[in-house]
Amino acid sequence: MPWRPSAALCLLSSALCLLSSCSRRETLVEAGTRTGILHMGNGAEPATLDPHLVDAYTESRLVAALFEGLTVIDERTSTAAPAAAERWETSADGLTWTFRLRAGLRWSNGEPLTADDFVQSWRRCLSPELASPYAYFFYPVKNAEAFNTRQIADPAAVGFAAPDARTVTVTLAHPTPYLPLLVASSSWYPVNPRVLTRLGGLNRRETPWLTPKDFVGNGPFVLTEWTPNGRIVTAKNPQYWDAATVRLNGIVFYPIENPDVEERNFRAGQLHVIHNLPLSKIPAYRASAPHKLRIDPFAQTIFIRFNTTRPPFDNPRLRRALSLAIDRDSITRNLLHGSRAPARRLTPPGLAGYSSRTTLTDGFAAARQLLADAGYPGGRGLPPFEIQVRNDELQPKIVEAVQAMWERELGVHAAIALLEQKTSIQNQRVLDFTVGSNGWVADYPDPATFLELFVTGGTANWTGWGDAAYDRLIAQAAQTADPAARHECFQQAEAILLEQSPIIPLIFGARNYLIDPSVKGWEPALIGLYQYKKIHLSP
């Protein structure tokens, strides 16, 4: 009789099939959780990983894994916590700050990290040759602005000193009580001056040190791969001072600009974390997977920016009319599914107890009257204009809603031009635009990080607008140590900004996250930057 396999043998064969070629392929999330590798969507391809040149939040999120400053901002409290510096103190007059470095700090190549490395790095960021977009973060320091603007040539005249290998002193031009928050920003991160000098020059913008072969950093992770528009791979840095507490073995960042693609990759088990859940999918996740959905506060304001050097937007009445003709509540309720709050001022909530008492009002009737006062009754005589918009998932939707309101209520016609993030930022930086949308994320949790943007000629004032009274108030705030008096300066300055309307605040930020349950230790962070060493993976 013919041979027939027994039932037991059939079961054994099936089991072997499942354990071999018939088994389901392991997803990246499963493999990463098993091996300690976090896979994370990053939203955009970075233009650079140089901490002194980054100018986008998606880049800052990356360099925070590769570098570390004297302090770090604690996610829970939004206060400064020790990082490379174990402690600090200030003089009685608030003009001299002394930071004491931890013992045994090292670069990822094993070299000692000294106080002089910090001083040389800060001079680099201030150098006119480098043209760092955030050099102004050092302007509270004695002679920093004069050096950056070529009024003085000697970098030793700037208020930085390293009296010994573990001590850094910073001498200020005026009291800056929030300095420990400021030094946590990427502009204050150190770079290895010997490596940069060897590879082409400390102050050159284009040097090859940002390759996996030559990269040297001081953060909890090091760069091991950078495939443009593919992925950025990092590995745990064994030279990091706190390496024993770092539980991730690496992080892989994926520059996926399309939120729908990011969300599909999350569902397919290819990403542990995505930062931009498509708005249309928030209700579904609220209903079916609330344990994976996170909507966290985020110190960000999305706004429309005018180039006030180009007529007709040199007319403040026209700008304010357009600002009033926006139903922000409708946008947040119907378009954003309640995930964000309407912005009727520039400064978001949560910034050191500051809240603007001046707010915008939504009013179509008042907007129509202002438009007529500006010389364009019913929109007549106002030529169509273009709004440059970053091609992400959020801003085009918001601007389309604003476009429709302006046309319906004011008779104003605008076209929308979608641009990549890098192009949008560059155009607005050099005033190669008429109207544009953008956003600003707090670099540190204080109102100064928003209101100092719009001083006349400011590095990040991409409007061409300036106002002498506004400038005086911001300068006065910078020299005022008393918190109440300082906030009063900001109150008056923000009232001027909202009245003149070089920008139109639209919505405040929030982070719509999807996080796999295997990710532990991911705490809400008001400014959106995390201490990756606190995060770990558990099945």
C-alpha cells in the first residue's frame, strides 16, 4: 500500500514550515524592538547636520541625538537641566555666568572635550564667515553682536573664557536670566575644532566632516550612515559621558515628507514613531487605537508672513484687513479636528508664564471696512497675488481655507504655490516672495524666542518690516532682569506687532504623534526636542 504520513508527522512538518521559510517576516518595528533600534519618521530631508547651521525643526530633532550643550531643557518642566555642565552659577549683578563641565567628557573619537572646545565652537558660530542663521542667540554676550557684524575683529574680545579645562565663563552685555535655557539650543552645541580645521577650516560652511567616516560629536549617538532622501542612521556613542544609561543601541531617521506615506509605514510596522499624523485620520485613531495616538502641546505658531517691502503689502491697513478676515475657530474645529488651538497672537501658551493681553479678533465686517480704508473696496484694484506654502500636510490645507475666506468675504484673489521646505525657507529668508506661510517653533521656552524675531533687520525677520518703538521695547526687555517688568515690555511690543500685522498668526502648534506601544519613556516636550537617552524599547 502507498506510504501516507501520520497526523503527528503532518503537524511536525507544519511547525517546521512556520519556523523556516513559511514564517512571517519580522517587521522593522519588531526587529528594532528586539535589537534596541528606534525607527522614526523625520518629516523632511535635512539640509545639514551642522548644529551651527540648522534652521529647521526637523534638523534640530536630528542634531539633538548627535550633540549636547552645557544644558538641556527638561521635557516635563521646560526648565534647564545639567548636561555637559554639571552645575552653573551667576554673579550678583547677573552679568557673569560660570559653567563647570563634568569630569571625563570626550568626543566620539575619544579626544577629551574641554572648555576651550566650547569657546572655539561659540566663536565659530559667531564668525561672519560662517553666517550662522542663529548667531543672534549669542547677542546677550559681551561684544558678540559687534563681532558677528564685523564692528570688531578680535574674537578674544567676546565674553567667552575658559580659565581651565573644565570651566567656562560667559560675560554678558546685560542680564539674561534665561541664559541656561538659551545655552541648551543647537547654536551653543560644541563642534570639534581640531577635526574641522583638519578637514578644511573651522569657519567654512562646506566641510566634509558631516559624513559617517569623519563625523565627530559629543551626543549620545554618532552618525553611521546618511543616504540622502533615504535614511540617517545613528549608533550609540560609547564615549558619551552618560552612555551607561542610554538604552537604545541606535536611531534610524527617515525623511518622509508625505504624512500619508509615513502613516502607512507606521501601520506596516516600519516605524516606531511618526510626528505628523494626517489630520483626516485623527478621528479613526481616536476611535480604534487611542493608545497609539498622542496629541501633545507644542510651542509653535503657524502664521502668514508678508514681504512688506513689496507694494501693496507695505500698507498696514491691507495687512490687518486680511488678518481680521479669517475664521480661526472654523479652521481648528472643522479642518484640524480640534487638534490645535486658534492663534490670535504670536506667542503660544506655556512660555515662562507670559500671555499676551492683546489678541486679534475675527471679524469680516471690520475687515471689509479696513480693506476699503486701504484703498481696495470690495477687493477692487488689488491685483491677484501668490502665497508660497511649504508642501506639507498641514499648511496647504490651512492656507486654502484662508484663501477661500478672503475671496468669499473680501473679493481678494490669491494663488497658492507649493514648495519644498528648503526652497520655501530660502525664498522667505532673502525676501523672494510676496506672501508666504511658515511657522516658528520655540528654541527655548520664553517669549523672547518669538518676539525677538521681528526686530528691524533681524536675522530671522523675513518680512522687511521694522518699527522703532518695537525695537526699543525688545531691547529694553533684554536689559530687564525683573520678570514682571520684562513681560510688560513684551506686552507692549506684541501689541505693536499685531496692529502693524507684518505677520498673521493662524494656529498654535500641537504634535500629532503615532507611537508604537513598545516605545517607553517618550515624554511630552513643549519645544519638541527629546532626550533620546531616556527612551527605550520593550516588547
